[in-house]
Amino acid sequence: MCLICGAQLTLHFALLDEFSVLPYLNHGNLTIIPNIKITKWGDRMKKIFSLLLISLILAAVIIGSGVYNIAATEKHWPVTEKLIEWMRISSVNAHVKSMEVPSLDSTDMDMIVTGATHYHAMCTGCHLAPGMKPTELSIGLYPQAPVFYQREATIDPAKALEQMRAYFWVIKNGIKMTAMPAWGLSHDDATIWAMVAFISRMSGMTHEQYQELTHSTQGSVSGHDHHDHSHE
Ligand code: HEC
């Protein structure tokens, strides 16, 4: 209702094209069309492209200036870490979807020992092992490498299978910009599955159990032991 003359007031919207809307008022039998500059599709596109171009130039200037600190000691923002984690999990999940998991019989001691000896020779520098102190290498990693024997065991069989697929894929292909190497370039699938089987049963493993499986004879495994690379 109009405050001055009491006429019926109604607000309408007219769709001009898919990108512009014109609001207008009906005042009794008088139509009031406000003087609004209507943005046309062409103008919109020009604006979007110039904004995009300005953002690209700005990004190039920022990257080229070197203000971004690439040091491993300079942590990402928590939100960036969450984004990267989301990307890693989604990427691995998408790539392992239809992967067949061979029967990894946990009583097959030959396979477990194969996995354990390979793990002992190649992985402990970053992922550590029961009874082992953090190494100079593991301390400096960003992101940090997970310590498998300290992880909680995955009880749910479906989740355990998912985890094995993910482990296999990561060991075979590595992870970009993280120091996790692709071992599939130098090892066959059977050896990688053996490592998966071993890592999957590492949760809560004691130093003695680890030594027995890896046939490591040292009193304590240290960060400076000389890895025997004659395993292949
Ligand atoms: C030079 C250091 C380094 C070595 C050596 C290394 N890794 Fe890693 N690994 C990493 C890092 C760092 C990550 C974490 C990457 C991330 O968080 O995105 C990782 C991640 C993983 C993951 C994924 C863990 C998860 O949470 O899903 C698996 C599995 C793995 N490594 C297995 C191995 C195995 C098996 C070996 C030995 C054959 C090995 N790694 C050797 C650094 C290393």
C-alpha cells in the first residue's frame, strides 16, 4: 500500500535474459520501472575475463617475487593442510576403486618376512620401526611420514581392505611433493603386497617381534645403521 495515496503496491520481476532481471513496481494501474543499468551478457563476459586476467597477472607477480616461503620448516595453514589431505585421500580412493587385493594370508610367514625385510631395508629411515628413535631424516620431513607401528589396528574388514588397497597404491606410485618415493619402479607387485601385509600387522608390534621378523640382529635399530641394499 502506497503511504502517500493508498494505492495498491506490488513488486514484480521481469526476466530479460538468463543473466539479467528487471525489478519494477505496480502502483495502482501505474507501472514504475526503476532506472537500473541492465548488465548484458557481453558486458558480463568482458568483466569476468578482465578479472580473470588481472588475477592471473597478480598470481604470476606474487609467485615470481618469491614472497612465498617454500621451506619445509614453514608449515601450511591448517586449512591448506586439510585441503591437501582431502586431495590425497580422494585421489588415492579414486585410483584404487577397482583394484583386486590378492589373498594376503596373515599366516603366510614367508610373505610377512619378505615384507618385513624389505621394510627394514628401505622404509625405516622415514617411517621408523618398533624400538627405533626418530632419525635425522624422519625429523626433517614435511609432511611427516606416518609411524605404522604406532597406528591403531583397523578392525573392520571392509576398512582394512580399503586401507590395504591405499597402502599398495601409495607404495607403488609414491606421493608428489612429500618425499614418499614410488617403489613400483624398482619392485614387482608381489613384493609390494608383501610390504602391505607386513605394514598392516605392524600396529602395536614390539621391538622383539620386529627383530624376529626382520632377522635384524642389532641390539637396537638406530637411524645410522647401514641398510643392506642387496635385497633385490
Ligand atoms: C624419504 C622418506 C620416505 C621413505 C624412505 C619411505 N616413505 Fe612412505 N611416506 C613418506 C612420507 C613423507 C609419507 C606421507 C605423505 C603424506 O602425508 O602425504 C609417506 C606415506 C606412506 C604411506 C601412506 C600412508 C597412509 O597414511 O596412507 C605408505 C603406505 C608408505 N609411505 C609406505 C612406505 C614404504 C612401504 C616404504 C619403504 C618401501 C616407504 N614408505 C618409504 C616418506 C617416506
